[in-house]
Amino acid sequence: MEWLTAPFEVSFVQRALWGGILVSLICALAGTWVVLRGMAFLGDAMAHGMLPGVALASLLGGNLLIGAALSATAMALGVTAAARTARLSQDTGIGLLFVGMLSLGVIIVSRSQSFAVDLTGFLFGDVLAVQNSHLTQLAVALGLALVVSVVGHRAFVALAFDERKAQTLGLHPRLAQIALLGLLTLAIVASFHVVGTLLVFGLLIAPPAAALPWARRIPLIMIGAAGFGISATFLGLLLSWHLATAAGATIAAVAVLQFLLSTVAAGIRHRFEFGHSS
């Protein structure tokens, strides 16, 4: 028991755990829609699109959260504009924005004297450096994510499964798409302190994907994703403490491992049920 509890008696690990729990809840709300709509590439691009704003804020001594929010918003606007360009596929537009924003971020970071340290922190985060102010910000972000998820649920469902039907039902699919991009932006910006701009993708995608084979209703997928995310945070911090590995990367690795185990278990269950019924 001491092996399990000893790390969490340290104050900065406790804050890291609470930060990871809040991030897991936010990512469960946004990531479920990303998985259901097949927006994984967009989510990855959005996560990398934050880098220029974070790097510029760091270079100028500004607020990293504000820099991340401005950069992610610019990325979201760029994605929306690319989707309206008839002669350019959405994937192509997103890919170009992805590379452009990432390159700009690296160029800005290279202007800093602590290039390697800054870039590592931006990409991989520092969950063990989470402060009480970060927890407050995450709690506010979770509240906003809940409001957007509840208010936009019906429109998001229609958008995920039949965009034309959403239009006929008067659910304003374009507005719903903007709201969904806003929810995704909120999740990514709120989470980068914990796992960085690179690994936030792990908590955004892996837990909902792991929960998907075990739930038929969207709220249940979100609850399952939250459970997977929280357990990945706990196990990741525990392993990181005892193995002396990078905490954010270990959390993301555990989340991906959970997805792989869930997929294998779901496949075994399907074969058993199919064989039993036949």
C-alpha cells in the first residue's frame, strides 16, 4: 500500500493528480466528439497550432495561457476558412496549417536562449509543476466545457451522424461546428500545462477511443473516457515516481496502453459472443 500511496503524500504530486483529473474530465467531453466525428487529425493539428502563441508569450514574458488561447483561436479560424475553400480539401488545408504553425513556433522558440528547455516544456508539459492557480483555471475551463456540451449536445449529435439532417432540423450545423471547434480549443488550451502541446493529443483521443467499444450512448462514452483518463493519470504519476520517467509522457503512454488493452478485450468479447451465439 505504501508503494501506491507514498507519491501522493507529496504536495506537488497531489496537485499534479488533481490537474490530471480535471484535464481528463475536460478531454472526455471534447475528445468524445473528436473520436465520433473522426476529427483526430484536426485535434492533433490544433494541439500543435498552440505552439507559436505559447512560444511568443514566453519570449515576451507574457501569460502562456493567453498566448495559447490566441494561437489556438487563430488555428481554429484558419481551419474554418480552409473548410470553405472549394478547391482545397479540408485535410490538405489542415495539414498546411499544422506544418506552418508548428514551424512558426519552433522559429520563435529558437530566438530564446533556453531553446531546448523551452521547447521540451512546450511539447511535453510539466505536470509536476502545476500550481493552485492552474487548478483554478482548469476548474473554470471544466465548467465552460460542461455548459457548451450540455447546450450543444443535440446539435453535436446531429452533426456527428447526419449533417444534412441537422440542417433540416434547424440545428445550424455551421454554428454547431464552430461551437465544437471552440470546445476542442478550450480542452487543448486548458490541458497543455499538464501534458504539453504534443501529448495532450493522448488524453484527448485515447480515453474516448478506449471507452467506445463498451458504451452505446454518448454520455456513457464520456463517463468511460473520464474514467480511463483519471486512471491513466493516477497510474502514470505512480509509475513516473517509481521509475523516474517523464510524468506527462508516462501519463500519455498509459492512456494509449489502455486503448490497446481495451481494443483487444473488446475483440475477445466479440469473438466469444459471436461463437456462443452461433
